[in-house]
Amino acid sequence: MSYGLNIRKDAELDFLSLGALVHRLDPGIIPFRKATECQIHVSGGEFNVAANLSDCFGMKTAIASAMSDYPIGDLIAERVRAMGVKPFYKHFKHDGVTGPNMAAVYSDRGYGVRAPVVFYNRANEAAAQLRPGDFDWKAIFAGGVRWVHSGGIFAALSPTTAPLAAEMMREAKAAGAMTSFDLNFREKLWKIHGGNERAVETIATIVENVDVLVGNEEDLQKGLGIAGPEVAAKSKLDPSVFFGMIDNVVKKHPHVKVVATTLREVHSTSRHSWSAVAWIDGKTYAAPTAELEVVDRVGGGDGFAAGFIYGLLNGETPEEAVKLGWAHGALLTTFPGDTTMASVEQVRAFAQGGSARIQR
């Protein structure tokens, strides 16, 4: 299946991500202001997709990122290896006091009517110091890369990260790779570097070399500067508003071939309705709706992106690619942490309408 996508078959790497590696501190259902202990998850919107594609889907993946040489860096590097992701690091020496640091994300899980609370410490973050010229793309692409990915979180980190992402996308196109970008619009991050207007200008420089966009209505409005819909959605699961905006996206970025997103209606912290939709080369596709019992919602969107990209890389039909993304994202919410613990067999079973009956 090519559906307008020109995906190369043979390459040393199936997938390469550019993004910041972070560690997430998770006290479970206890809010941080009362926490006495927490789990440490290794994460990063762009890394999560590479980790999921490697660990669940058996693809050859890599990450280009910053690595600060101190114990937190060692902890993160160990998890990157454990997920089977090949690292291309720019190393920074940590001074033992002020950094440069590996960013910390703090987020409890909430419970019932209490929503999860997320906040960051990205002070003196190593990844924010990454700039064009830091990676030898010619060498990285020399053995061939089928698909290259980055996202809005990395682009928002500093005035130099977006030009680096734009540089990678240009090199990727020249090397014959498919390119994707998860808009992942984060108001708090952009506010520090010039707000919404700068976000739109900055993201445009990256998206001009992007084939596949991942993002919901809000991401499309704020990240691309696309006007909001004329009509309000009947519910969070109504895809008509999202599909209604595609014409404007393609008008502004005519080379974009795919736009996809998850749809989520949050009934309570632990009960979500979950679906996914995609516009692929002029046609629309929708996954079924699943009722989820959520353990940890963080990483569900990256779980969708990984399953969806796997489907496209693996030559599945568009319907099947959307369903694989939807199924993997759904399963990801049943595990603690930000990256997958699912097997490809579980994902395929769920995508085909599997149930939670015990598998003997």
C-alpha cells in the first residue's frame, strides 16, 4: 500500500526521532504536595514513539538527543538501551551543581474526579542547548532511514531547537525519508519563547518539509495558525470538526499527505472514551470507540503515533494503520509509565475487536 506515501523499503534504520529525553517522577495517586516516594519513568514525546516502535513492534529505531553526563543521564541512557533504541547523543558535561540537566516532569495520576497535575523543571536543560550543526545528519542518514520524526515540545524548548528540527527535516527529505511531526502544542513552553505568534512562525519552518502531521483541533489552530471551526463539536469524539479543518491545513501546507489524531472524552480520571481518526491522501478513516479503564494516561498519544506509523511502514491498509495506532494507544493507558509494555500480538488482537477476556 503506498496511498500517496513514498516509503522506502530498505534502510539501516526504520525510524529516527529528534527530541529531549526527560525523566518523569510519578507518586501514583498521591499529589506531589503530600508525596513521600515516587517511581521514575523515562520519557520524552519524541523518544516515546521510537521506544514503542522498537519494543512492541520490533522496528529498528534511533533517537538524536542531548545527554548530560551525571547519574540522572546514566539512568535515562540505561532505559534508552533497554527499549532497544540506538542513541545519537550530543554530550554535555554536568558541573555537579547547576547543570546542564536532564529535564524533570512531575505528574501524579489523579483519581476519579481529581485530574492528574503535571508540572516541569526544565531549568538549564541540556536539550535546550542543542542547535543546528550538532548532529552529522549525512553520517546518520548514510545507511538509510525510512521515517524521521520530531515534535512541538522539542521545537518549543529554546530559540535553537526548532532550527535544528527544521535542519533535520530538510536533510531527511534529501535522503529520501518520510517525515512526521507531532504538533503537541504546550502553551506553557511557548509562552517563555514568544508566545503563540512565534510558535506559528517557528513550526511553519519545520512543517514545510513534513509529510505526516499528528495533532488535534487545538494543535492545528495554535501550532499552525489555522482558523478554528465554524461549528462546535457535538462531543470530544465527534471527528467532523477535525476533518472540517483539514482543507485549511492542506491549503496552507499543500505537501502534507496525512493528518491524524486521537479523540478522547474524559468521564473521570480513570474512565475515558477513546477513538482515533486520520485523513490520508484525501480520504478519511476512523477507528472504533473503546471505553478505557485508565491506569496512567501519559503517553497514550505517543502510543497512537507509534502504532499508526508502524502500520504505514509495514504496508497495512489505512484503516488498519489507524486501528493499530488506536489499539496500541488504548493498551498504553493500562500500563504505568510513558512507554509501551504491550506485545504486537496484544495490539493486533485488540485492533481486531479483541476483548479483555483472559488469554490462556
